[in-house]
Amino acid sequence: MSKKNETGIVYIRTFCTNTRQDKWGGEMLKIFLAEDEVVVRETIKRMIPWEELGFELVGEAADGEMALPLLIRQQPDLLITDIKMPFMDGLTLARLAKKEIPGLKVVILSGYDDFNYAKQAIGIGVEDYLLKPITKNALIERLSEIRSRYEHEKTQKEYYEKFQREMQAYEKNSSRDFFEALVGGSMDMMEVYKRAEKLGLDIVAEAYNVLIFTMNCDEDFSGQRDEYSSWEAESLELLENFFAGHSSAMLFRSNIFSYGVLLKGQRETIEENTRACVDEIRKILSRQDGRREWFLAVGQSVDRLSQIQKSYHTASRAFSQRYLYDENILYYDEMETMEHPGGQAETEDNAYLQKVDVNALNPAILQKFLSNGLQEETENFVKDYFYAIGQEPMESLVFRNYVILNVRFSVISFIKGLGCDTNEMESADTEEVLAESGKNMESAIAYAKKMISQAIEIRDQNSGNKNRSILRTAVDFIDSHYMDEEISLNTVANVANVSSNHFSALFSQNMGQTFIEYLTTLRMNKAKELLRCTGMRSSEIAGEIGYKDAHYFSYLFKKTQGMTPSDYRKVREDKE
């Protein structure tokens, strides 16, 4: 039904919005038309075979102001709007409508051949921009293209959502996620034991401890380091073999460059088990004399699994000392005495202090933390850095200012080395900085923490951009070559221009799954598509998705999907 208002300016018509099917059995896409010229609007309505193209015209309006509430109510899939209308123009309408209706597609009609209009239209994400007068064939062509794109996007969205559901279900039972949740304290004990049972992990014991180690203390988060050494690759293989046969120790990844070990045992034997595990790790990582490329931190043992977070925290605290500690292994119990209020050492003959490089002003120490340190380690590092310098010299204003300037110039130099802008930091007046931060030891620590934290944030952002680029290259290659039976982690790593070990760690950390898990899932989803949509035999599908051995494909399919390929096809046919 249609009507004009008293002024004759606004013309509105609404239509039935019940979901309809097009002649191919697909969902009819709803269209809304906004055009102030009645003749143009009526011509468009009459000349287009809407239903034949799979569209349903659900509403119209003569200006953007009147169109917007109708759009929100009707929730169309496509808006066709003139760019020049009274009260509210088409660009404004499109911008507001797209905010209210996610996924809304927009076609702009205009009699103005103006680049600025086109540029604005592109900026708000319109589907197409057509100049008047509009021919029937041109509009039909555009509508057909939009319909095809819509169907493609719908299929891709469904595929992605299904993929996400499958991955979420898998990750619930992932040992990687389990250990992360366990040491993070995000599970209650009932959930801990349930998930451990599903994973086949025996975690019942009288006492526990956590170790954290890295195979390269010089790991570089600044984006300058691209790969693991062969030594690291060999070490990891040896470690994985050792822990695979160890009933009282479980290896898990802590972050991209570090690993954790959950140890269990009886109360009277947990310390013995810990030292035995430490010795084995030492043997593996010390194969090459004269190299200090690894560090191992040992937490405090606990006698309840519910306290494992405490053990992990103490191990992390000891792990953060790798920048100041001269040896490869540090037990948290050995560094307890360095916990000193207000920077005061509790004892003069602190055994830990004797192991620390007292020449803490060595710029290399600060540069090392800036390159390798984690944001959450900053506070502890700064306190320990100043503690190693010593309280007595820091009581001198002149020396304190020297330390502050050393931190400032080191940070600026580091950020410049990343190729990042330091104008804001350098513009700060030196005298004002010293006047504020040089008041006392606490002020100096606060300033150093602020500067170093800012530098790490810039570093991580810079490194993240590089890592995202690597992953984007890798994933694009995998997605387009998954059917190649020769594809491997090494192949993809070479394409991404990083070492295979670095790529493996980077992929797992950022994608939430290993390379082989991702590849297998991709192949299985394609196999399911072929099983649903074609009459291809299982052996043909195997070859299509990159498996030489049809039996191996069937084995993997059943393992990952819970049924054989033939059963999957039968179930789908029964549902349809």
C-alpha cells in the first residue's frame, strides 16, 4: 500500500517481509529502495524482474530520513539509494544503515559524475556506484553479481563458523590449553581432574613443582631474530623424547620461546625428582661447551595441585632474573633473600648478590632486556637492576642522575634501532626529567620502569606486525596448496622466509594449534565438502586433498570426525 503525505514530498510503501524462496530454492534477498524522484523509483521497480533474480522488494522511501527507521525495521540485505535526496542524503543513510544492519550491502545511484562522491562511497563500503540514467541491463548485471557474492560470502561464513566450532571443541581437550589454564589458576579442581582424565594425563600426586626454561637466553622479541639454531632444534627433539618416557614430568610450551615442566611426586621425593629433572635438562642443553644459550628456573614445590599457580609464579619470578644471573640455573629458594623492601638488602653477604653482575650499568644488560624481556617482567627487572647497582651509590644525586640518563639514552637508542619515532621522548626537557625522577631512589625506579615499559610496548607492536606478516604469508600459502601431498612445515617456513623451528613455535603460539593440526583440519573440511556435494569415491577424495594413501585418509577422517567417510556421507544423505 502506498500514500503521499500532505506536502507531497515523501512517498513510502512497505511490503510483506515473510521469508520467501527464489525459483532455485534459495533464500530471497530483501531489497529496500530510497529514491526521491518518483518516476525513477517506479521505473526501477517495474523494469527489474526481482523474483527471477532472487530478490524481494520489501520497502521504499523518498528520502533518507524516512528510510532509516524503515530499514531498521525491515532489515534488508541490500539498499539501493540515490545519493542526492532531501532531509538526508544517500551517503549519510548508507553510513547509518550499515552501523545498524551488519552485512548490509549498498548500491549508490547518482546523476553526479563526481569523484569525491565515489570516494566517499568507497570509504563507507558501498557495494557499487552507478551513474544515472540506469539501464535495465546494467542494473540486472549488478544485482546478479551482488547475488553471487552474497551466496559466496554466506558459504564462506558458514564454513568459517563450522571451522571455529570444530576448533573450539578440539581446543577444549588440548593439553596445551590445559596446562596454560592449570598454571594460570583459571580452573576449579573438579574441572582440572576431568580435563586431565580426557587427555590421559595422570596428575594425581602428593607434591608438585614447576620449571621454566628457554633454549636461547638471547631470544629477540624486537623482530631482529628470525630463527632457531640447529642446536635448539636438536635439543627440543631430545627433550621431547625424554619427557615422552617420563612418568613424573610433563613438558608444555610456556610461550613462543620458553617451555614449562610440571613435576609431580611424593612430598619426601619431590625435591629429588626436581633435581633429577634439572640434571637431565642440563645434560641436554649443555651438549656444546662454552655456550650460554639456555636458562632454567626452578619454582617452589607445593603439596596441593590447587597451589600449582604459586609454584608457577615462583618459577616465573626466578626466570625473570636471567638477564642479571651469570649461571644457567636458578632455584627460586636461592633468590628469596633478595626480596628487599624499598630496595634494601636484608643481608650484606647475600649469596645471590655475589652471583649478580655488579657492573649493572653495563649498557649491554639494559639492551638485552629491552630486546628480550617481557612486559610483565619489567617491574622486577627494574628493581633488581637498581638493587645490583647498590643503594649507597644511588643516594648520590649526581650518580642517580647519571643512571637515569643512562636508562633514557639506552631506551631512545633501542627504539631508534627498531626504526621507530623517538621525537616525543627526545622532546622531553632533560632538566625537568632529572628534577622529577631524581628526587629519590623510588622516583628513579618509577621513571626507569615507565621508559622501559614504553620501549617494550613499541617493540612488541613492531614485532607483532612482522609476525602477522609472516603468518599471513604462511596461511595464504597453506590455504592454496593444502592439496599438494608434498606440502610440509619446512616448505611453508621457506615460503615465509623463517626457519622451520621458529615458524612452528610462531604458528602454534598465534594460531592456537600446530601446523599439522591446521593442515589436517583444512583437508578434512574439504573432504567433507566433497563427500556432501559430489559422488567421488573415498580414494578419489584422498588424492584430491593431498593424501596418497586412501587408507591413511580414512584413518585420519575417522580419528578427527568420529566416523568413516562413507558413514559421514550416509548420515548427511539421511538428514537431507
